Amino acid sequence: MLGAPKAPAAHQVLEILSHLGRQAGPVPAAAIARELGLPRSTTYQLLATLVENGFVVHLADERRYSLGLAAYELATGYARQAPLQRLARVPLARLVDRTGHTAHLAVMHGNEVVYLIEERAPGRPPLVTDVGVRLPAHLTASGRAMLAALPAAQTRALYPNPDSFVTRHDAGPRSLSALRRLLVETRRRGYAVEDGEVTPGFCSIAVAVLDHTGHPVASATVTMPREEITPQLRELVVAEVSRTARAIAARIGGQAQHAARRPT
């Protein structure tokens, strides 16, 4: 309702829950207050309320806080209702219509991507990226688009050692430094590319879908046979994937990305 008063405490509670959800592990209250710019007294009061209602757990021995069972129940409710898939399906179908190639929607799960939607273009062969399939994020355009939007510390936590860098066809980054170079280039372009590292002979282009905090909640991707790619098709796909990611972000109240650079 227009003119309704704001609820700063509710906003702060949501900020705390969002912040905890982005962490690799439990964090101290002082760190939460510092990162969110909240007074310590306010932070402790809000955390106490969240603990009382089961959304946050206080690990007294460690003097740290983490998400609680009630937060997990919200997450499972989200998964059951599948709002992201419902909101993304129409923009993804339009992406297929505009490019003539198969499109996907994927989300991060640890250092893997999970495919939620595959909109197959008419006459196109099935791909490995079927619904429910998991692939290493660092090998896929979908994963690289989302990794490029994450803080460096979070990427480092996802890839703690060389064993994290599995390959499918003896291709792709094999170290954190190699992955970082690839992600720097992805941020510079505004879109991610994968060429034959998942399926030989196929190339993918992806753009991350950002929520209102700038966190990547998903990515939109188009996959094409390499032999069909021309400069004109590549430019069209980059523009349309970027347009689709912005459209999905708008539907979830998220952030618009800067326009991707034209392929050179």
C-alpha cells in the first residue's frame, strides 16, 4: 500500500538471514554487525529473536551463529513450490524462439550447477544438461557466469584444493589461479563461455541472474553446435541471453546487470 510505514527491524532481520545464508559456515555476531553496518546491541537483540523462533542457531561453544531449522523449512518450501522455475520458464521459451537453440536455467549447489529447466529447440538433439543433472560449475558456462558474480573468498572456499578441479574431456581450469583468470575475463565481457569442455563440438554462452543484493541465484544459458556459430549468431545469442537474464531478475525483484560487451 502506498504511503505505508517502513519496518526497519524487519528489514534488518532479513539482512541478517540473507547474510547468514551466504556464509560458508557459522559466524560471530560482531562480524554480522560489522558487515551489515548494524549496532552490536541491535544485532544481538535481533539474533536472540531469530534464535527463539528457530531461524538461527547459537553455537555457544564457538560464539557463532548459523541458520536454524526454520530457515531450512523455508528453503524446502521454496523448493516444493518451485517459484524460480515458474517465473523463468516463459522468458527461457522466448530465448529459444529468438535464437533457435536450446536454453537452460541452472543454479549453484556447492561447486556444482544443477539444471532446473531445459527448453529444447525444435529439431535439436538432447544434451547432457537435462533437468536435475549436476555438472562441475567451473567447466560450464552456467557455473562460470555465477562464479564470476561471487566474492573471491566464496570462490576460494568452493575450491579449497587441486582435487576440486575435476575435468570431463581433459579440458578446463585445473587450479584456483586459472579459474580466477577465467572469471576476470567473464566479468570483463559480461557473459560466460564454455567451448567443448562439457560436450565436444558444443559451445555455451551464459549470463547470471542476480537478486536484489547482487547475488547470483541462477544463470540463463544457450548451447549451440560449434559448427553453426557465426559472428552474427554469437552476437545475437549474447544479446538475447543477457536480455533473458535481466527479464528473470526483474521477475524476482533482482538486479539488472550491465549490458554484455559485443563479441569481438
